[in-house]
Amino acid sequence: MREAVIHKAVITLPFPISVNRMYAHAGKRRFPSKAFAAWKAEADRQVRIARVKPFTGPVDVVIELVPAVKRKRDSDNFRKCILDALVRGGVIPDDNSGIVKSDALFWRTAGPPCRVTISEAIGEGKAA
């Protein structure tokens, strides 16, 4: 009996911008910060270079981060820009709970600054 092949992709991105640094404010206006705009441009370039076959259904996402500076960080502040980059790049159709069935973030001591592994969610049907 042949085992099912699971669609899987690995993308390397620059170390993500914290959600706290994504936007700047001027009076009542809110706009993307220069640091976030630069990160987005590089992340989008890396997603294009990876040439990942798009996922059409539910996925599991594993994020591995290697910070250049060792200090305590709030893990949930780093997921948003990464998942948004996957959506902008057409890797996943959306980052809502109907598509992203699980996401896990791990802090590593060595490796690329940000490695994202996207896998077809096992046991999940195709998204409607």
C-alpha cells in the first residue's frame, strides 16, 4: 500500500518585525513603519524566490526563530507579519482559522533567522 504524499514547503525569511514595531503614528494617522516596510519587501522577495506551490486547503505552520540578540521576547508578537507574508505571496489563501489549523513558534540558538515550514494539515479536508 502506498503512503499519501503530504504537500510541504520550507521558506527562509528575515527575522520578523514585532507587531509593536509594525506601525508608526503621526497624530491620528497610523501607517507602516520604515522598518516594517523594509522587512515586508525582503520577506516578499524571499517568498517569491522560494517558488512554493500554493496550498489550497488547511495547513499547519511551524516557525523557527533565531534572534541575533539574546533577550526575552513576546512570542505572539512575531507570528502576524510572517503569516501575512505567506498570504501576500500566495503560499496560503488566508491566515484565518479555517486555513491555518495550527501554528507553533520555536526559539532556536542556531540556523537561519526565520525558517517557516508549511505542511498540508493531516486529516483535514480541502477548504471550501
